[in-house]
Amino acid sequence: MKLRKAIPICTIVFLLISIKAGAWDEDVIERFGPPGSRDGEFATMAPCVGADFSYMLGDLWFPQIYTIGICMYTGFYPGSSGNEQVFQAGPWAGGYVVGGEGGEPYTAIGTFDQLDFLMYDSVCSGFNVAQPGNSSMDLESTFDTGYSPQDLGMKVTLRYMMWEDPRLDDFILIRADLEFTKSVQHFWWGWMSDCDMGNNDLPDYYYDDLVGYDETRGVAYMYDDDGDPADESDKNSKLLSPTHIGQMLLSGPPPGGSITETPVTGVSWETVTWWDWNNDVTSGASAYDRLSQGTVKAPPDIPFDYRMMTAIGPYDVEAGDQTTFYFAMVFGEGLDASFWSRRARAGAEVSTLGSMMEHVDNLKTFFSNGFVMDDFAPNAPTLDEPLLTGREVALEWSSTSEEDDDFAGYRLYNSLVSSTGPWQLIRDFEGRPFVNSAADTVRIGFPSFYLVTAYDAAGNESTRGSAYTKTLDGVYATPLPSDFDGDCAGHCEEMCQECPDCFDECMRNCMEQAIAGALDGIIVSPNPYRGSADWERLDYEGRISFYNLPKRCTVYIYSMTGELVDVVYHNVSGDETPDPGGSETGGERWDMLTSNNQSIASGIYIYRVASREYGEKIGKFAVIKGER
């Protein structure tokens, strides 16, 4: 079992950091004691300002960047899939401090699994909102190593940048500004990631990861072993997680000399290494050994739970030196075009997010152009909570980009599968006056997810990945109950307006017909239920629904051998969620668990709906579970 430390973090889905200026991080205090008196420049550092921000932009979500800004914690790709592809990622640094004790290297580690020694100590908690900002998310955090028992004499400002444009929403760009108060020999700077790739609903999903390195582009990456079909000719090959995550260095001073040399774009990581969780570092010296290897370690051939670290060095540092590194974590579906060409030959669906190498090339071009793009896509609109009445859903949205001269309109998409798609365009609202609302009819038995994008005259379309552009929980129809008394009364009142004496006879005839066909309209959906290893967690939320039920009834579910599997109660004794105030919806969901709380197997099942007023109906449905 993988052991992980419990770290106090913000668990709100939309990360809302709002910490008083100058507040010290409680975890730092708990581990290293309260701040004491200090000398030198670092003692006068400005406190961080609390930031209230959402990091759920485009296809990549980091809802929990750790509050002291040292490292990134919990990265989802694609965002609304619920699959956490990054457990943690943060900086590593080390070198020989001139005049240091014992001649041993000093190290500074910014990832949680290594907190038992020499972590970075934050001067404050929270983030500064970087100004001026040049991206959709532009935040920075400043901290230093001043409280470490072996102080490296380094202050670090990490600046995190993300963009909403769909051509740029698959990476997080990081700028690291380093300042030194001590002289350091053989200094190395690095970044370590613990990427637990895969479908998080599977047990021990992080035990089948692999590490790779693309020498041409200088990108080290991790991926799920199941991402590559084991047999290209086998159409049954399953893809649990196509996600690949890479670490690339964009610019830094050339290694081997002074750290104050002008940063250039031609540098690459000098160290590319990995290890499994059974072999975490145990001392500052062992951490420095991994940082300073200066070689590319051969990729593993056995899937397991790995950490990946990339580093550059060595550098000579003098007290007062400053430098800047730009690097990034890049995400994608599959490694490159060849990955998807193999899958196409195996009969699998193609990528919808784009490959990691495609996004690497986009980032390199964007970086070399100084973060300038000829024509950015409009800002993603905000989709309000859908309003549902029966089967009709009302949608409303807005966008700040409507004021742009080239703004052209909105597009409305629908999915009957999940909040990550696949998406079907159902409306295109082009031209002025801009349309900011629409209505749609929800299908009985299927969840409906909606997505709104904005586009400009050049055809640039906003991202589909933001949490604000889509519904994240399926919208279900609320069918009218089988209220035969009310139906017949209304019918007979209309029919007998000129003949009050016939009302009673009309009611008798109507009720006889209604009772005779009361149970004919019952629908079981989806039927068959088809699970999928890719998205069964989202597929209909793992439930089968019974629609058009009488107001009060009991649904008995049997196996084909006649064994009672479970009982579902609808507005009768045993119903834990009866419809309030008589506003019955005529529907109930079954969680596909037996009465003993065990998951059912694939097969044919019999259901019997029993109603005291209307009798019984017997039917059947099929369940096809996804392969795991």
C-alpha cells in the first residue's frame, strides 16, 4: 500500500485562498517551530497577499496548489474527468555552500514526501497576484531556505501561469526567480513530480506507470502503462488513461559556469532520473546525488509507482547573484501522432485533447514569441446553473468578450455521456444581438451535459475545459407522475362542461381505462446498461432508472434464477427519499447494488413493479459491465 503523509490542504473544489497578509503557514510552524529573529535581506520581505482564485482553466485543473505556494498539489487532466494525474510536484535544489559545515551538500526540497528533512520555509502563506499579468492565471509565491538547519541561502519566487485559449490550456508554465545570500559551488536546480497516472476509480491505479524521455525535444515524461495497446492488432485493447505528462526546460543560464550568465533557450535538462516510492531519498546527501547525476537514466521497463525528477547544473554562485529559469509541465492525450495512429489501427477512438508533443511544440512556439499570439480566442463564457422543469432545461450564459470588436457569437454543445464529452453541437448563435440563453429537451433515462463556447470572426473558439463553461453533473428529466385521478378529472371537466350529469360516468370510464394501462408506460433506462472502463464512473452515475411509475409502488429486482437481488421503494414505507408534498416525479433510481451492498454482475435481470392501486407489471433489463 502506498503511504502518504496527511498534509493540511484546502479541500474546496474551487481553490479559494484567502489568508491574512503576513500569516505564517501552520504546517511550517508545526514542523519547524515559530519564526525567530533573523538578520539580512530576507527578514524584510513583503508578506504575501491572499488571493481568491480558481485554477480550473481549460483542460488542465490544479484545484489545490498548496497554500504556501511551494509546490503544486493535485492536478486533474482533463479537469472535469475527476482523474488526478499529479499527486504532487515541486522544486529541488542543492549545492556546496562555501563555509558550510562538514563539507556536505545542502539541499532544499519542496515536495511533501520528503518533508522529514530540509524543506523550504515560507516567509508567508498565500499568493501574490503577479502584476502585470500576461495570462489567465498569473500568481506568484515567494519563500526562502532561511529556517532550514542547513540554509542554502536562497530566496525563490515561483510564478505560475496558465492560459484559457484552447491552444494553450494543456500546460502550466513556471518561472523561477532565484536570489542568493551565500556563495554556492556546484549548484543544481530541479523539479520533481509524483504523477499517479490512470483512472482513479481503479484499485492501486498508480502501480502501472512508466517513465520516458524524448531527447529531440528534451522532455521527460510519465504515462500509464495501459496507455499503449499491448497488441496493436487486438481491437479489445483497452485504454484506461491516455494521459502523458512531460517536464520541459524552456530557458536558463548555460550550465557549467556562473549562474549569472544570460539565460538562453537552447539549454536542456542535464539530469533526468526516476525512482520508485520504495527508494525515496533519506538524507540531504542522497537528494543531492540524484539532483547532480548529470545523465539520463534509462527508462524503466517494469510498470510501477515512480517519481520523476529533472535538473540542470552545475553552476557557481556568488552571494548576491540572481537568475531566472522558465520550465513547464505539459499534458496531453498520448505521446504523439504515432500513438494515435497505432490506436486507430487497433480500432480505438481518436484523441480529442491532442497529444503531449503537440502541446510541447505549441508551448515552444508561444514561448519563443514572448507569450504573444496573433489572435487569442475569446474568454470562455460562464454557464449558469441549468433550470429544469419536467423535461425542459433552460440555460443562460455570459462572456466578458462580447465587448470585443471581432466577437462573433456562441455555440451550445450537448453530451449524453459525461462532463468531458463527447460533445455534439446543437445550436450556433451567430451575430448581433448576441443570444445569451437557450432551451433544450432532456431525454428520459439519460443525463444531459451542456457546454457553451464563444468564438470570434476569425473562427477562434474558447476553451471547452473550464468548469464555468459546462454542467459538471448530469441534468435528468423529471417526468410527470402517473396521477390518473388528476388526469381523468381534468379530462372529464373539459368534456362535461355542458353536461354536469355525465361527469361521474366519464370518471368511471376514464379510470377503468387508466387502471388497465397504468403500468404500460413504465420505462427502464438505460436498457441495456453498458459500462465502460474509460468512463463507467460517469456513465449514468452507475445507476439504472425506472420512469413513469405510479405514485406509490414497490420495484422488486430478481436474477434470472429467481433470486431476489434488491427492492426499490417509491413513496411507500422503506423509501428513504419520498417525494415531498405529493409532488411525485414518477421515477426512482437503483444503484446497481444488491441488498447486501455488493456490486451486481453482468446479465439479464427481471423487475416486478407492484402497486396496490394498479396491479403489477413484469419486465426485464440487461447489464453489461465494463472490463477493468
